[in-house]
Amino acid sequence: MNLDLITSASNPLIKTLRGLERKKVRNETGLFLAEGGRLITQALSQGWEIDTLVVSASGLQRDRTPALIAQAADSGARLVQVPDRLASAIARKDNPQAVVAAIRQRPLSLQALDAHRSGLWLGLYEIRDPGNLGTILRTADCAALAGIVMIGPCCDPYSVEAVRASMGSLFDVRLALSDYDAFQAWRSDTGLSLVASSINGQTRHTEVDFARPSLILMGNEQAGLPPKVEADCDQLCRIPMRGGADSLNLAQATAIMVYEGWRQRGFA
Ligand code: SAM
């Protein structure tokens, strides 16, 4: 298999790959970075387009690397070999993974979500922390949610931190981005019951009927859900708390809500 050897940090491709740490460059190129053989294999198996596969010199010595290179080549990826120091520079880590890939972004529109599926859905309102987002994507994947809608200005699901925290679940879940009005129009078309998870809820989260096709709506890390959005929901529910903290962490509250919904559906 032929890999292009690049050794200079000033090579334009290396500069672009390094730039993918920044949202501006991700938006301009439509690409994002994923590190490690496991994540890249997962992306390939889910049909994501690998634009460039970068293999470090020490990565080339690993047993599993040739199979990954062959798979990426079959899918049409550009193959590049770099010294370890350049792999570190791209991943901005002292001990980078053996392989790093630039992958084409694949956001879904609301219309591309199969909204009439009778499953459980998740809405994330103006969430800002990519670590929380990655953790939530992983939970959503584990609980086989029907889909996720990120509503309003949110953190970037293609940031290095979100991709890392999702542990590859970004490649498995159905994720759409939307503004609030378009989300509400889509939601009323689908007939999904809108259940806000909120510290203002009067109903305990275990008392919500999740057998109905439902979308669980989670709020921003600092401000929660605005009053107008809460007023638009069919139900507000609260996870009990007794200590001094005013709320649970967003990713943990999401896991509790999603798993309650799934439990009620017999973990089907
Ligand atoms: N100060 C914010 C507020 O007033 O809502 C707290 C935001 S909290 C860190 C982020 C999100 O996690 C909330 O919007 C809500 O969706 C969810 N959450 C946190 N604790 C919760 C609880 N006890 N019950 C229900 N949802 C909760």
C-alpha cells in the first residue's frame, strides 16, 4: 500500500489537519479529527467518509495498522505517513494514537430523521460543554435512542473533545442540529410528547409515561431551560435531590432520564 510520506510541519495538508482543532477550520473544510484505530474503524463501518488517514512511524509497526490502512484505502481515503513528532503535532498530544483521521462531517437535517419511529428521543437545548455532549452521545448510543436534536447555539459535536468523550458513539447515533422554531414545527408534526427534564418539575421522573413516543428535553449547563421553552413542553419532570447542590450535572441527569425511559420500555 502506498502512503505519501510527509515530514515537514509546514506542509499545507499538515497545517490543515492541525487547524481542525479550531471550529473555523472545521466549518471551512467540512472535516473533523478522530484519533485511534478503534474510532476510525467504527467510522468506516458506519459509512462515514475518511478524507485522510494519517499513520505515525511507530503506528506503522503495529499489527493492526495494515488492515486499517487497507480498509481506508478501499474507501477512497488519502493515505499519509508522518514521523511521530508530526502525529503529536496534529493530535496535540505527547503520546498520540498510531492513527489519526480527517473525517467528513455528516450532520442530519430534521427531515432526515425518521421522526415517526416510536422510540425515545433526546433534545439538547443550547448545551455548551463538549465533554458533556460526548458523554451524552455515548449514553444515547448505549440506550439505542431513536435520535438526538441539538437545539439553538450549542457546542460543536465535531470538536476534538466531544469526539473523544463520545468514544466513537458520534458515528453511531442519529444527530440533527436545529433552531428552536424548526424543532417545534418538526416535533408537533411527529406527535412526540415533549418531556422537559428540569429542576422546576413537579412530577418525579419515574412517574412520566415513557411508553408514549417521547422526546426528553435537557437544558443548558448554566441557565437550564428558559421559561418559554418549559411552557411549550407537555410535561416537566424532576429527578429527586436532597443535598445542598442546586442541580445534577447535565450528562448525569441525561443518563438518569434516558435510562428511566428505556427501563419503562423493558430495555427493548
Ligand atoms: N441552574 C440550572 C437550572 O436552573 O436549571 C441548572 C442546569 S443543570 C446543570 C443542566 C440541565 O440538567 C438542566 O437544564 C436539566 O435539564 C438537567 N437537570 C439537572 N438536575 C436535574 C434534576 N434534578 N431534575 C431534572 N433535570 C435536571
